[in-house]
Amino acid sequence: MGNNQQRIPQFESLHILRQSMLSDVRDRAFAGLPLLYQDYSDGIISGCRMMTTKETITVQPGLIKHAGFIYYLREPMTVAYQPTDEYMILKLVFASPIDQRGTLVYPLEAALTNNLTLSNNEIELCRFKLKRGSILRVDYTDFFDRTTEFDTVHTIYVPYAAIGQSTLSPDITKAFAKEAAKFALTDLDRQFCMSALNGQPLSVDSIGFYISQRLEQAEQEWDNESLFAGLTRVLAEIRPAGLRECRRERRRRREVFVD
């Protein structure tokens, strides 16, 4: 069977702990996961959801792929924030690995910045613009609310790992599908929504193809921003005109109140 035989070490009381058993544990723990995601782009694989309080924003545990290495965020990472009336980005910073007595340590930290241009060793987790006296929120009234300018956590630009290139958060595509499902749909809409409701990241190609076909427009180069804009246009067409007018009126009243 050679090197392809499957070795599962059995740890039992009073048995000798052999070096080969430790090697088997290492191989299964650190070699299997990269193989599973070897064709995926860098980005969030799972987890890493945001939670907020009046003073802090926290990224929950998750898996992230960066520069071909898969990081396991085992514990929540919390950063304090303050209102600045300008966009702030919560980012993950990946430092070069450090050799500590035979153990490679991959440093990972979360940080806030007002610089919207990230380095190669950084990825965005969310962004927001907070008014003084307001509280940062992660709950949305509807799909369109995800682009509300102030006091709202934006995850549109966050890269999620997918085949080929990074893509939109599956929370976003699932939210689109759940809202669209309330109205009359075409066969194309139904096919896309069924895929999105699985809660797994959809490739850029599949989302872009759906938008192009649904809006009867030419294919283009897609990124997260243009994908979200396209889904917003599609949903605006799916929703009845009366609901769209009500929504615009509610937003106008809210904007007058805020000003």
C-alpha cells in the first residue's frame, strides 16, 4: 500500500507513545485541511462573524486561508472602536512565521484602520462609519440596508474563499435568496436562490452569470462591490413597485431624522 495507507494512532492507557504515532497525528491535522481547500482562493472559509457592543467589535472563531496557509482562529478577537464619522476597516494582519524551538508560529492579530488600502499581508473583516452618539449594529432590516452609510457593519468587501477567486459572503447571497423568495420568481431566480440558500459561498462566476442573465447585460469583470450592486438591481426588479416606493419613503424619513 505504500505511503497511501491510512494510519489512525490508537492512544490507550499504558501503551508506549511512539514517534510514528505523533507523526500520524501531525499529518492528518495539518496536511488534510490544505488539500481540501487547495483549489480555493484566499479568504474566509467559515466563521469569523462580527459581534458588537457599545464600545467593542469582536470577530468570532473561524477558518481563514491566506497565502496558501489555513489559519484557525480559535478564540474571539476583540477591538475597541470609537465614532470617527469616517470609514474604518477591521482587518486581520498576518505576520511572517517565527521559528520557536522547532515550532513554527504564525502570528495573527486584528486591528482597526482608516486606511482603505490594505497590504498583501492583510484582509478585511468588515468596515463601518459611525456617528458620534450612535451604536454600531450588525443586524439589517432588509437586503438593501446592508449599504446604509452610517452606524452599520458592512461585510460586502470581505473576501470569502471560493474556487478561482474570492467571493461574497454566503450570508449576503443567502439573505438575497430569502428576500427574493417572497415574490414571483423566474426559473433562473429559483435555481440561483436554491443554491444560495445552502449557505455556502457561491463562486464569482456563478453569481456574475446569474446577474448578467437576469439583467440581460454583457458579462464583465466582477468583484464583491459590483456583485452586490448587481444583486441589488435584480432584487429591485423582483420586488413589487409598491414595496420599493415604501422602502424609499422610509429611508427618506430616516435620513431627515438623522440630519
